[in-house]
Amino acid sequence: MRSTLADSALTRYAGRFVWLELDFDKPVNQATLRHYAVRYTPTLLVLDPTNETALVSNAGGLSLTALEGFLDAGESRFHGRSSGADSLLAAAGVHQARYETAEAADEASRAIATGGREWPNRPRAYHVLTWALANGMQGRACAETAAVVAPGLPPGEEFGAVVLVGLMCTTSNDTAWSHRMRATLVPLAEGRSGCLA
């Protein structure tokens, strides 16, 4: 993630964001990390400087393209330019990062319904939804969602994430439904293996 954050392509954000890095392990940072319910490293936040609330949040690393989209989404929310679906997705991401899994799943589902089939952030919303279901201990719903939606997602990071979490949700079960879900998801992982790397 450090190399991504150091990429020269991010210079276009100079003057638009103030960058702050907190060491997850230092005791002096624990109060801030608790305030924002940071449980994973890296966790990325775009904060509203007027009230210090998280506009968008992401637990885990991002590619350069995904990071640019993340920053753009935070800036759009700050300026009140987010569409209904994009705003719901941003809220889902904040809930997900805070480990509020039921709220994250609800907001992601609402974003998908609001955005419609042609919404560009639909794959990202399914990524957030499946992870929220997995973290909320809803393995079957997670795997079934992944198996239904992954075949229709375009190749890329979000496709890979949905397939990966769907497969993870089948591993602790040796049941008929888990075998059916794996029968759908394993060929997707193998057929588009470059997306999962």
C-alpha cells in the first residue's frame, strides 16, 4: 500500500487532501483508532474536516485505480455531489470499516437497488455486500450472493473480491448448499484467475 500511496499519479490530489498516517501499533494513536473503529491495517478514511466524521472508509489495501476512485468518492461526498446510490455505497463502506455488518449489508443492498443495472459502482457494492455478509457470520447468504452475481460482473478487482469471499464462505461448511456454491465459484476463480491475484 505504501508504494501505491507514493505513486506520482496521486499528485493531482495535492491541495485537495491533507494526508495523515497513523501507526496502528503506537499507543499514542489508539484513541483515534478506537474513535473511528479501525480494526484492520491498512484502513483508509477520508474525513470531513468540519466535523471529523468519515465520509468514506476502506479496510484493506487498494490498487491505484481503486484508491483514486476512493478519493474521488470522498471528495464528492464532501462537496455534496454524490448520487443516491454512491452516497449509500459510501455509507456502507463506513459501516463495514466500523464492523457494523448489518448496517453495511443494508446500505450496500439499498445502493444496488438504487443504482440499477448500469450503475458503474455496482461491482464495488457487491464487494461490500458480500464482505459484510461474511463478517456478519451469514456465510450461506454471502456464498449464494457471490455465486449469483459474480458471473455477471466484469473482470477485475471487484469480481475477484466477490469470488474470493464467496469461496471463503463455503469452506467451513460441508453441506449440499456449500458444494453447489463451490461448483459455481471455483470455475469462475479458475477461468479468470488473473483477477484473483
